[in-house]
Amino acid sequence: MMRATLPLGLLLLAAHPAQANPPVDEIKSGGCLELKLDGKPASCNHDFRLVDDGKGEVNFVTGYRAAQTKPEMVINFATAQTPDMENAYGYALRLTHVTLMSVGAPNQQRHWPATGLCFMVKPNPLRAGATPIKQDIVVMCSAALADAGAPMRRIDWKFVF
């Protein structure tokens, strides 16, 4: 009986493509390693929101301040996940658009078409003897905004949690 069910189970697994990750919406605290807007450094906060809809769309949302005179802003990197972009080291996510808004004004957010990639690098499981060592996950995004009306042309962001 076991011999008959094993090939049937393998056939069923092969017939259905891999499912996306389970949905998640959580705040991740860590360290903002770098945020550059058009090549100029900007200060960013040390937390971000990771939103995975479970259907292949992953958003990375963080806050930043470009200059002392401007209000604090929020940026959302919206990405599309495809199964062929995952390997043992992490995920490469294709950027679809960037959303910008000032803090306290969510009804005035602007969506800008963008090209680029976000990488979410998985930690390697390591052990020191029998003790597991916690390693950090790194998120890196590079976005190019082609719209002439966009407030910036390029965004580079690195975060570790």
C-alpha cells in the first residue's frame, strides 16, 4: 500500500506549483544600515513593516527624514515574488512600484512606478558546538523611478533585523 501512495503523492506535488509564503504583517526592529535618495544619505528609522499577502506580493515600509526642514516621510517598496527567484540564500523580489507619503497624511500618498530589485537574504543556520547562533536577515532594495514628476530618481536602502 505504501508503494502505491508514494508515487501518487509525488504526482500530486508535481501537479501543483509551490505556494507563496503564508501571509504576515509585522513590525521588524533592527538597524537601518543605509538609505540614499538620489545618492545623498538620509536618516531612516530603525524599524520597518514587512507585509506579505501570501499571494506573492511583499511590501517593505520604513520611515525616513531627507532633511531637517522636511517632515518625516514613509516609503513603501512594493514587490512581486516569483518562485524562480528564491534559492538557499534568500529571495530576490522584483520591484513594481514605490509609494511615498508624509507621516500623518496617509490620504496624500503617491504611487510611483519603479524598476529594481529587493533582496531578502536568509541567515545561514550555524552552531557553536550544540548552541545555535542567531544571525540577522538583511533586506536591500534599489529602486529607479522613471516618472519625471517623482520627487527623486533613485532610492537605495539596506536594513538588518
